[in-house]
Amino acid sequence: MYSKEESLKIKKEFWVQFAETYPRKWLLYDTKIKDVTFKFYVDNKKAQVLLDIEPKEEDKRKIYFEKIESLKTILLEEYLPDAILERNHYLENGKIISRIWIEKLNVSLNNKNTWNEIFDFFSETMTQFETFFFEYEEYIKDLETNT
């Protein structure tokens, strides 16, 4: 078990090393869609690349998710075969968001021997996710519906 200070130091070292290993600007919060963000996540059991859809307006969240869900076959077949789409994902604080994510198990923030594996997973997965997003960005952004 690490102290809070040690844990913070390990986290900082991890993210600095990741940035040095893959020195590029990731899309993350710059999707040009309010409350739709890409994220990297790592803990002591897994690493994840996430697309969180969390507008305050339930209708917007539903439309953005359904737009991506309508592209599910393309997403899975051409970009990310292991992507998981979850319409109603419950955060620890009880908030409901929509989430699309890819997960790598059996890696750990506290095990430096798995860092390169995590870095490679982050880079390859986020690159594919961003490529998908850029390809279909106009369609996803457009909140007009044909119903």
C-alpha cells in the first residue's frame, strides 16, 4: 500500500512518461461538442480509453449516444472491435452518462513493468477512436433528427 504522496508521485511519473513516450496532442476535451470528451483512465487492475457523453440535457445525451450507436457496426468492424457501448453508465456519484470504452485488463498503474503495455494500448486505441470520431464528426455533432 502506498501513501497518498507516493501514489500521487507514481501517477505523475506515469503521465509524464506517457507524454514523453507519445508526445502528441490528443483530442480529449477538444471535441467541439459540449460535454462529450475522450479520456484515458488507469488504475491498479485495468487501463481504459473512454468517450464520455454527459450533457446536462438528457435529450442531447440520448441523441449523441444514438448517433454513435447507429455507427456501431463501423466502429467495431473498422476501428475498435472490443469497444463497449453503454447507454446508461452510472458514475460513483450517481450521475448517469453514456459511455463508449475499450478496456485492457491485467495492467497496473503501480506496476512499472506494465507501463509500456498501457502506453501502447492508450496510443493505439485513442488513435483509432479519434480517427473514427473525425471521420463521422459532422454526423455526430448534428443534433437535427429525422424523426
